[in-house]
Amino acid sequence: DCMSEESDPVMLVITSLFEESQQVSIYPNPATHFVTVRIGGNAGSPVQLQVVNTWGQVVYSRQAVAGRDEELDMRTWQAGIYWLRLTTEGKVISRAIHKRDP
């Protein structure tokens, strides 16, 4: 038994991964020229959007707004995997973006 008279109960809140995955959609993915990022969450709230390459370098950074689509121009990016990192309301959500050669 892990409870004793001296221990206080602890509430653990687990956010569903399914709910988190519904917050962001990326299409088309893979992409060659442009990719659209649909950002869910509280409409109108600020979102820091960054795209990071496999070397950890930020290749794109912008202040975005939840509830709006963001179109990213990938034409100058090399083919490969990039990480989209969205920071809002103290949460960080990361998703992979696949850039293909045309």
C-alpha cells in the first residue's frame, strides 16, 4: 500500500495525446513547395511557431494566432525532415514536416 496516514493525495491530470494531435494539422505532408499549418486551440491566442532542421537550427520563426491557418514557403529548404514547434499557453507541441524535392 503506497498510502500512509502522513501522505496527501495527489491528483495527476493526463492530457490525451489524441486531443493534442487534434490541435495541429499539417498538409500536405510530405510537401515540395508550400505547407499549411492549421493551429487549433483557443482562437485568437498567440502561438510562437518555429521550424527547426535536423541540426537544431531555426529555419522559420513567426508569431502566429490560434484558429488561423499559416502557409509556410518551403521552396528554399533542402529536402529532409523538419520539426514544427508550436508554443502556446505554456505548452509545446512538436510535429514532423517532410520536405521533398520537386
